[in-house]
Amino acid sequence: MLTRPAFVLAILLALSATGCNSTSSTTAQAANSKIKAEDQRKAAPEFALKDADGRTVRLSEYKGKVVLLNFWATWCGPCRLEMPWFVDFERTYKNDGFAVVGVSLDEDGWSAIKPFITEIGVNYRVLQGDDMAAEQYGGVESLPTTFIIDREGRIAATHVGLVSKNVFESEIQSLLGKQAGGLRFGVPAFHLGAE
């Protein structure tokens, strides 16, 4: 009979072994992917929001790139969990025509946002959002809410709540025309709100 620590270790090893299998990982990613067929995609609404330097940024500046557009706030625990993934994506795929754009919905503005993004080590563009921007994207009511936008500026996938890094990466790679590669640990999806 296994002791409790040995039992927990055995379970963790079993889970990690199945999560590392590239075939099952890719299959699971594809099953969780929410990429819409091209004829089902709608244009992402244009916005004009300020970045940390006070410059106005428009979504149309990113046309021709795959964009991960993430609505978040400093007080949102799941947002904090996924932001390091987005840092990784920005670093890995920026030279392939990809960009992350974060839209903070913090009511305290840059006084809350700037120290937070410095602490996290954010390497992508962060904008101060407002009610109008949230409304344009279907009335963002749950955080995080993330839109994956294709090179033509159309919404290819929408995620309300926290989903796995593998799902995001699979969708990014698909829209960039890359093959999913490497072994990755699976992270189960966890949704905060209704989709």
C-alpha cells in the first residue's frame, strides 16, 4: 500500500506522462481550439486607446499580423496567471507576424497598471481600456477575455475566462501557419464566465 506522499507523487507522474505525449497534447489542443472557419469570422472592432507613453494606438496598426487581444485588470487572479504566457508568445512569435496587445480595464488607470506590468515583466503593448472599448467587443463582462485576431483583422477565436496556454499557442500557430511542435504539459481549461 502506498503512503499518501507516494500516492500523490504517482498521480502527478501519471498526469505529467500523459501531458508530455505530443500526439495526445496536439489532439487535446485541437479539440479545445475555438478557431472559427474563415467565412464565419467578423471584423474586429477598431479602437483608439492610449498606451503607457500617452500615444494613441489603433487596432488597424496591426493589420497583417495575428493579434492576441487580451482584456484584463490588475486585480484579476486568472489574468495574472496567463500574462507570463503572453510574454512568452510575444518573445517567440513576434518575428513571425504576431503581437500581443493587452487592454487593461483598471479604474485606477496607469497608477495601478504601470507598477503591475513592470512587476510581471510585460514585453508587449498595454493600453488603458474604457467602457466603450469593452462594449465594442461584445460588452466584456468577465476577465480575462481574449480575442485571437487573424491577419485580415477578423476575430478567429474568443475566450472568456482562463484557458490553457496550449490552446492559445495552438491557435496562434495555426493562424501563423506553423506546425505545433515540441512536448508541452497540458493545463486544463478553467472558465470564469459563460461563453
